[in-house]
Amino acid sequence: MKNGLIDTLDALLFSQDQQDRWHAAQRAADKIGVKSILVAQAVGIQGDIRWMNTDMPSDWIEEYLACGYVEVDPPVLNLSKQKGNMSVDCGVLHRGDASDKREWDLNHGLKAAGFGSLFCSCYKDATGYDRFVTLAYDGHHLEDQPASQVELQLFSALLASTIERDTVAPGNGYQPARPSPLTQRQREVLSLLAEGMMTARIAETLGLSEAAVSLHFANARKALGASTREHALALALTRGFISL
């Protein structure tokens, strides 16, 4: 384990740029059987994600953000109160055991996205915010994976210490635009609203349901602190988050 840890530390600390560092993190993850990694800075107790780097499928991350899953995500809720680690089995939560329908949707949505289990960690970073790290696996049982709990904890701590806001997640990974607090889909619905389209037309254009479009508008209003979708549009335009 010692040699592997030294190699991982060297790769993360001495990469020439942020994208090289991200690739180094992915290579190290692959060696210990991790399918996807996620590093995020958040105000966990408020469910406020400040930035995120991940190579999880972008459509899953869009769903996670649009549906507000962070507000019911057990690792976020539990680890923001008491820093440490916890494991999650995906696709096994019973409806009666879920505190919220979204919690059930989240657990089974992870399974549908191709994940069987998660190893989640939370640390307090230098700015005072929570730094969350998720290591995602295909299989359900973490004890069947090649890495020990100690190795997972050390790797998570290294990611939390070296992966920053400006680290690029290449490929089909998701990286929120900065300084914009809006997701890509939220920017799309606002841009189409600026063209004069109503909800039904926007839904048809984007291949979404009207309910999904309304949800994206609601989350855009929340992200911008706007009282209406038109107010959100005005704020997005004046702050340069979208353009005509």
C-alpha cells in the first residue's frame, strides 16, 4: 500500500496542470476498482453546492441537481454534521424506509446510472466549507473491492486535498460553469424563454416534459434568488450567465 500511496501522492501533487491532475486521479481510482469519482465543495447542512468535479454521467448529475437530491442525500446530511466516512448501497432502499420520495428516487437513480455502491467522505476545507468526496463502484459490496478501508480513506483524503474548483473533468463529465450558479439545462430553458417561448414549446424543443421544464425554472429561480422566471431571466442576462 505504501508504494501505491506514494505514487498517487506524487501524481496528484506534481501534475503539470489541473487537467493532468484530474487524469492522475482517474488513473489512481481505476487501480483500486473505483468506477467514478466526485469531489465537491458545499455548505452541506444547507444543501448548497458551490462547485463540483466528477466523471459520473452528465445526465445523472443534471438530474441530481435539478431534482434537488442534495437536500435528501444521506451522506450530505449525515457527514455535514459529523465528518467521516459512510457507505451507501444503491438501488436497495425500500419506499417505506425513505424519509422523502426524492430519497428513494436518488437511491434507485444511482443504480440506474450504473452504480452499485458508494464510499462517501466529508472534510472541512481551508475556507471553512465542507469538501465531499464520493468513490463510486459497480458492485454492491465494498468488502469485495481490491482496496481496503484504509486505502479508500487515504485516497479520499488526497482527492479532497488536491482536487480544486478549477480542476477540469474531461470527457462527458460535469463541471458547473463559474461564476454562474445555473446548470446547463437551466440556462437552456431561460435562453428559450428569452426567445419568447412558453413552457409547452420549450418542452417540445428540448425533448422534456412540461413538468421537467417547470422544475428547471424553479431551480433557476432558487439559484438566483429570483421571485419569478422572468426575474430569473433578467438576473441571468444582467449577470452574464446567458446571452441573447
